[in-house]
Amino acid sequence: MYPIELTTPIARDLTDFGFEGLSSPEEVSDVLDKKEGTVLLVVNSVCGCAAANARPGAKMAITKGKKPDHLVTVFAGVDKDAVEKAREYLLPYPPSSPSIALFKDGRLVHMLERRHIEGNSAQTIANNLEHAFEMYC
């Protein structure tokens, strides 16, 4: 687990932008069990690709055009139980942080794993998500 003084500003990078921070398995289930609407889930991380690519890309994607009904985040290395629960919903994808997933009507419909995030620009990630939003939101 990471020190709270390190992770609080990193978490707020998303929560201050309108993402709801989920810190318990129950909170994760309450959101991801919904059978109507769309949910964007960001599995946040302290790594450089989360800071440079994942968080900025997710934030850019929700600023124009269609966007999901709910924006949520869990923090790998911080909210251990919430992240474990979220990863159950991300199957069959292996654990990956950072990662970004889009759910529609309780079903995983789009997934960006770390391998899709690392080495790509925030704009590329935003474009990818915007395309998914057009299809599913």
C-alpha cells in the first residue's frame, strides 16, 4: 500500500474532475451491477503511464460529445478490496493498472489495458474512448 500523502493528490486528479472514488467492494458492486446505463471505470495507479496517459486521456474523452452516465475510479495499491472486486467485473482481462473500462447495461463492452495505455499519448487514449462512447453511450 502506498502512503496516503502520495496518493491523495493522484486520486483527486480524477475525483476533482467528476469521477466518483470507490473504496469498498460494496460501492463497486452498487455501481457495476446496474443493468441500465453506462459506466466508465478507471483503475488508477501511481505509475507514470497513469499520470501521463490514462488519467489525462480519460478526462479529455469526457469533455466533448457523448459520455458515460457514471464516472468511477478505484485506486490500485490503495483501495485493495475495491480493486479486487472491480477486477472481477473486468474478467476475462487479467489484472492491469492502470486500465479503463466501459460498461453498458451491466456488461463490459470496451477495455483499455495497461498495454494499450503505456506508450500511447493521452490524446490517442481519449480518441479511443470517444469512439467507444459514440458506439455505446
